[in-house]
Amino acid sequence: MNKFYVFLLFAISLFLVTFKSYDNDNIQVTFILESAALSIDSDVYLVGNHRKLGRWQPDQIKMTYLDEKEGMHRWQKQLSFEKGEILEYKFTQGSWANEGANAQGLPLENNYLTVTHDEAITTRVKFWRTTAELPVQGQITGTVKYHPQLTGEGVLPRDIIVWLPPNYQKNPNKHYPVLYMHDGQNIIDPNTSSFKVDWAVDETLTRLIAEEKVPAMIVVGMSSTANRTAEYSPGADGEAYMSFVINKVKPLIDKTYRTKTSRENTFVGGSSMGGIMSLMLVWQHDDIFSKAICMSPAFKIDELDYVSTVAHYQGDKKQIKVYIDNGGLGLEQRLQPGIDDMLVALRKQGYQGNDDLLWVLDNSAKHSEGAWAKRFPEAIKWLMAE
């Protein structure tokens, strides 16, 4: 074979490898932000659900100043995506304290885009949040205790909030089951919640306990940190976080409060990345946890995949109970395939609907604290039903 043909084959091979490498992300989307409220030297960031959008980190994807048009300063950012991807995004000035807002100072709704073809998307933001606090929606109901900046090996420090059931102080001999929840800053106290809207776990349980629809229980909220994604994912950080929950948080709670310590009385719950971590804890540590609430879980998306772990399990059926749900808008659509695959894997492992596995779909729901708060009452009632 002469040198020309060798070179030709090499060139073709190189082209095919290069084409294959970029073929999946070959649609160009140009995001353009217009705002008359910002000066030419303002720093503006694009933030959203995709890894190329910073995975909701408000200061990762900086936009470039473009020009001034009709009194509007304009910034742009061009990115490539795979066809069919569903994007959810908004704009900040580098923090959630300075994101795009409406005239009342409340955060704007997320923007949505299904990637189908090359295009430029222009968004106009008239107002921006300042460092002033958002209006708080709701309050703390009942008695809460705080354990600030609890530390553990391999994880960042975090605050712990503990909600005690009604009449806890009046029944000194009574012990209670415990529900451990991730993203604890968002479940009880609207002042610490991301958008001043919490899950209303305290109000929901106060009502359901009074109606005798669920037993009285203690709720432990473990705040997330800047390393949230890694700590709630399969891998070394996720293993460290699970060890922190089991070997640091649970012993502290069992020592400090009147708990029922058995696995039958120890549950876990969370949403999104907290949803996958909830299943990880009940699946890998069923000697500690017996039930899990997994709302809008990221079981299998992008580089994340916990479906294969469940699908390839070959031991005896675990005596656990799992609630899974999700919405149908925005990011929820991207999560759906992974949820479908996990349901298949769990059913093949012997878990059946309305017995030890329940899946709920709300097609009108977004990926938000408000949506999870709405679904929480039915989730906890099913989880606690005998």
C-alpha cells in the first residue's frame, strides 16, 4: 500500500473520530440577554439545569457583552447541545441574591427550551433582585431545634434542623420514628429556603398527625452545601455523605432526642439530587433505613446513573418501601427516562405498585419546592401506611 493511500485512510479515520466526538452536541444555541437596568460593565451569568449551564451554580457561565440596541444593553453566550435536550435556565449577576426579577422583586420563572435547531434566543429582563430579602411565604409551625455547622469526615459542615412533633414535651416517656431529609434548609423554615418557599413539612405533619393519618414523628433536615451535587451522587463524596448521615447525624439525633432507633422506624427523603441520595441510602443501608421518599429524582441523567446499581443487584430482596414521583415540565421531562428505567429495575427486583413501590406523576408540575410541598402529604401518608 503506497503512502498516498495510507495518508488517505488516516485522514478518513481522523475525520470519523472527530465527527463522532462532536456529532452529539452539534446544535448551536445563542442566548442573548437584554436589560436596560444594567450598565455596560455589569457581570451577567447564564445559569440552568445542564452541565453547560453550570448546573444551577449562579456564577459559573459568564456572558459576554454584545452591544447596545434600542436603549438595551445586551450580553450573549453561544453553546452547543444535543438535539432533543430540554433546557431550563435564567440569568443572574453572579448570585441568587441578584437574579432577574419581576416588578415586585420576586424571582422570574425559569425559561424553557427544547433544542431542535440552531437559533438565537433573546430574553429581556427589566428588573433584578437586590440583596434585600424576598417576601417570606409561610412560617415555622411547631418546635424546632438547631445543630449548627455539624462536621464530618470528607464532607463540608452543614446546619441541622430538627422538628419535634406536637406534644413531644408533654409525653416524656414516648419515643418517635425519625424522617431524615436532605436539603434541610428548604423543608421547614421559609427564611432559609432557596426562594423563601419551603416544603411546609411542619404544617403538613402537624395536620396529618392531628387527623391521625400518620403517626407522630421527628423530622431531621440536613442542609446541603456548595458540594451538593457530588455529596448526593454515587462516588467517593456520596459515600462520605452517607457515612456522615449514618455515623454522625443519626447517633447525635438518637442521643439527643427520644427516637425509635430501629430500621423499621428510620426513614429518608429528598428531591432531585436528594431523591437519588434517598434511594442510595435505603438501598445500600437497608439495615439502617426501611423507607424512602424520592421526589423528582435524578436516577439517570448525563453522567449520573444509579439504575445500573439496582438492576445488577443479585442478592435477596431488600425489605424496603420506596415512593417515587415527578412532574412533567422543564427539567422533569429530562428526568423522566431515568425514572422510567429505575421503575423497570425495581419491578424486576420484585417491588410492586401500591405495596412496596409507588410512582406518582403530576404532568402539570415543575421542578420546585412548591411542587414537592404539594405532593408531600400523599407521599408521607403512603409511606407510613401499614
